[in-house]
Amino acid sequence: MTCGHCEMSVREEVGEIPGVRSVEVSHESGALRVRSEQPVQDAAVLAAVAEAGYSAVRA
């Protein structure tokens, strides 16, 4: 990710996962933080990031 638009794309895709309450994304650090009402599968988050056109790894 290189800009705010990249952050927005990831935020929107991850935000569509059922139960996700908030998504924080930083193109500067490459970090993604997801807060949810219920457990969210890592695979769902990784798939959403991929749908936005990026890749991610669990830290």
C-alpha cells in the first residue's frame, strides 16, 4: 500500500466481513487492525485484503 486510497480499499473490503466493527489501516506501517463483535477467521481477513488487490500475513 502506498497511499490513503489503498487504505480505504482495504478498509472497505475488510469492513464487509460479518461481525467486523472497525478496521484501522496504515499504509505507512503496513499494519491492519480489525475489531469485531465475534471471532473473525484469519482466512476471511486475508481474502478480503486480496480482494482489495493486496496481500497480507498474520503477525
